[in-house]
Amino acid sequence: DAEITQSPRHKITETGRQVTLACHQTWNHNNMFWYRQDLGHGLRLIHYSYGVQDTNKGEVSDGYSVSRSNTEDLPLTLESAASSQTSVYFCASSVRAGTGETQYFGPGTRLLVL
Amino acid sequence: KNQVEQSPQSLIILEGKNCTLQCNYTVSPFSNLRWYKQDTGRGPVSLTIMTFSENTKSNGRYTATLDADTKQSSLHITASQLSDSASYICVVSGGGSQGNLIFGKGTKLSVKP
């Protein structure tokens, strides 16, 4: 079955380290998104991509980067992890770019920065 | 400022009872409104989506309503089940792109036996 997966599911790292969270989808969706979810906040968009070699900044992109070298993957990199980046990270994908399109979410990665 | 406010923040009901969750938004222009269900430890899953011209949409025991004039939506759950325990998130699109979705903070529903 087609799906969207994230790895690792749980990660503990130290302040200042570089961390990469993986997102992989097998639906061949053009659009992929990274969100973070924190208590007291709704899901907030970090970066998104509408296709290979396309990346865009979201609402809370500082300290994060993404690259899209193929359709299936959109890895999220924290260049120098900070405690403020402790959060649950969700990857999502959708078929088309229209605002009525359903986004399908992965299971999430829980990141703790010490 | 574009905002989506959900109430209540949390809710506890007994199995078999009905409940209604509220979503008020100030997003303009308005394109569509979607409700997601998020089980603990999992990603959100879409329940319904409504555009400006739709007043009601059902998905099994879930019925969403939309009043675009007052900018309010509700999600009604009928004959609740233990599996309905989850967070319910209201998401409003102001058009443009999927990079402009406004997410509410969610309502955490607990269904007790």
C-alpha cells in the first residue's frame, strides 16, 4: 500500500548538533510539507515543496532547511539544533497544489533537544 | 490577522453521547474549511472539507456545518465511541496555495466508558 513514513520516530540530540529528519512517500505526490506541532500552538508550516528542486519557506523556517532531489523524499535538516526546536514534526504530502487538496500526514517524529 | 479559534479546548463525554465542537475563524478571503482527526501519537487524518457554498457535510457519525456569514463551523459527533477519543483540528484556507493554511489549536476529546 502507498504510504508516507517518517524516521526516526523518536530522536534525542544535543544543542548545536545537526539533525536530519527523513520523510518518504510512495504515492508519487508532487507536494510535500513539513510542520511542527507544539502545545498551545496549531500545526505550523516550516518548509514545503511543490516538486523536485522546488522548496519554499513557511511560517517558522528559521534554523531549518530542506532539499527535494526526487519526488519521494523531503528531508528536514536542523542546522544547529536548539532547545526551542524540541517538538513533534509532521511531514505531509498532497497530489495537487489546490487549497482543496487533502494533505496526508505521516506518523510524526518526536525530537528532544537537550 | 488570520486566525482560527477552537472551543472548547478539551471535552470529556460518556460513550454513546453526542457532542459538538466549535471553530470560529477570521480568515479572509475564505476558500475552504477542513476538519482533521488526530489520534494520540499519530498524524492528522482528514474528516471533511467544506467550501463557501456548502452548509453541511457528513462522514459517518461526523457532521460538519459551516456558516460563512458568521465565519463559524461546528463538528457534531453522534453516538460517540471510545475510538472517537482524539484531537479535532479545524483548518481554514484563504486560497492561494497549501502553504497558506491556518490551523486551529484543536479540541481534545475524551470519550469515557
